[in-house]
Amino acid sequence: MFEAESLLIKTLLGGMAKDVHHIGSTSVPGLSAKPVIDMLLEVSDINELDKYHSAMAHAGYVARGENGIAGRRYFIKGGDQRSHQV
């Protein structure tokens, strides 16, 4: 599931996405994990990412801004049944 979502995000963001990393409990083989894919998006300029909210929305993501942590951008997918977070 991570690989497919990573490819989708890289396609949506083009050169803005330097890399997408699979982090959190679902990234560890054999470890019990919550059903949410945690991803860390590596970009060249965090402020430029703000221009891609529409592209992320087309993939089902909701932009939550810094969401309490200065300097980050946080996106969730799946609503109340969250499936992914970036």
C-alpha cells in the first residue's frame, strides 16, 4: 500500500517531491501496527508545498497546515477512518 501511495504522491507533486519515506509501525515487517500508513515527504522547499494542496486534495488528502508543529505540513487521507498521513 505504501509503494502505490508513494508513487501517486510523487506523480502529483512532480519534482517537488524529492522522496517519500515509509515511517511508523507499518514500516516494520512483522510488527503489529495500526491501520494507518505513515509517510514522510521530503521536499526541496516546504513553503512551495503549499501550492500543491489542490493536487493532494485530488488524491483524497486534506491539508492540515502545520497542525501544531511549526515548520511542517500535515496531510491526512480517509477522514474518520484515516488510512494515510503525510
